[in-house]
Amino acid sequence: MSDDVWKRDEVESPCVNICVVHPAERICTGCLRSIEEIGAWGRMSPEERRAVMAELPSRAGRLKKRRGGRAARLGGAE
């Protein structure tokens, strides 16, 4: 047998197996991709995947904005 390992020259998926879509932002809270990007990932070119990967870090801040949390649900009582 050969020691050669077949390797594909592809951009790896950013999926971290935390698949929860943020209801307002419409992006996955795990990988930060949109539903459309997740669905199209297998059909994207390496260049398209790199472009998405480059944009992901800038999306993280969109999920850190909170609108009250527990205190808001309890009517503002602390």
C-alpha cells in the first residue's frame, strides 16, 4: 500500500456542531454563517468559501447585543 494520502484542496467548513439560528440576525450562533451560506457551502467555489470565512469574524458582534435578558422578562426588577 502507498503512504500517500489523498487530500482535497478545499476550504474547511467553519461548522462547530452548534447549529442554532439566531432568530433576529438569521445566522448560526456556532459558525456565524447564514442559512443560505450553510446550504450552498458544498456548491461554493474555494474563492467563495474564502470570502465567507473572511467575513465571519465581523459577524460575532451581532450576536453579543442583548435586549434585556432575565431582568427585562421580570419587569426590570433586580
